Amino acid sequence: MELSEQGKNLVYAVVGGLVIGTALAFVAIDGFPLTYYLLQDNGDVLAGRVWQLVTSIIVAPPDVPGIADVAFNAMALVWLDGILSYTYTKRQYYAVFLATGIAGNIFSLANGPKVLSFGASGGIFGLLAGVISFDLETNRRVNLGLMLWFGVIFIFSSFFFGNVDWIAHAGGALLGLPLGYVIGRRRGADQG
């Protein structure tokens, strides 16, 4: 299976985030590993460390949850790349991923101030939700198979693994839907 350039770059970024998280775990500030200043600590974000809304999309801690998250997200990107690269231009692929990842992290603040989270799944769910609305706009039909597939992936990944931030998944998807629709509308206007 050949990945698109943007798919490869996002897989490299997700896996690279674990490498960065591991390297920064050996550097401490006040006895606290630097990695954890880049993950989303909701209390820190609410206190003004808003960069964590972005850095936590890629940086992962060097522990079992971090490794599992990176592995799952990398596999999801590889598995979904064909449909994602068909739907989005290179720039749209990156922009939707980043915007919906940040949106997912903002929604994640609803988990309360004592929550630590990380991962790219808000962006991945945003990309996938955008495919659904893109398909609706460009083909003028509801693709029940695609919606069912999204629902199964959402439920499975959000509720059958411990400590998964389903609110971030939902937040990414909620922004991905209108973005995919707009991209589909523009694509139709350009072609028609």
C-alpha cells in the first residue's frame, strides 16, 4: 500500500512525537520531565499554557499509553490514507488535521482541570468526519456505509480502550463535518 506524501508526513510526525517525548523525558524542569509541559494538562491550558492545545497533538509520553496511542494513530492514518488523500488536497489534509486536532483539544477541556491528554485522534476523527460531509456534498447522497463505518470506529476507539478522550474525538469530528462540506462545495464549484 502506497501512502500519499501527506499521509507519510503525518505518520512520521505521530511516530516522531513519541521520539521527541522520549528524548524530552530525560530533561527536567524543577524535577518534572519536559515532555509533560507539551502534553495537554487542562489545568495548565486554563492557566494560560495554550501551546499545549497544539503540541499535545503530536508529542506523546514514553509510557504504555503513549506507545499505544502512537501505534493506533499511525495505523489509522495508514489505513485511512486512501480515502483521505482522495478527499483532500495536500494543504487541506494538513489544515483539516491541525484545525480539528486543536478543536478536539479545546472540547477536551470539558473533562475538567485535572486531566492530562495527548494524541492525534481528534485530528484523525476530524479528517474522517470531513470525508462524510464531503461525500454528501459532492455525491448528493448520504453514504450510510461510510457513516456506519465512522460510528463503529468512533465507538470502538472511544469506549473500548481505557482512558481514551472521546470528547476530543467528538470535538474533532464536529469541526470536520462543516470543513468537509465546504471543501466538497468548493470542489463541485471548481469542476462544474
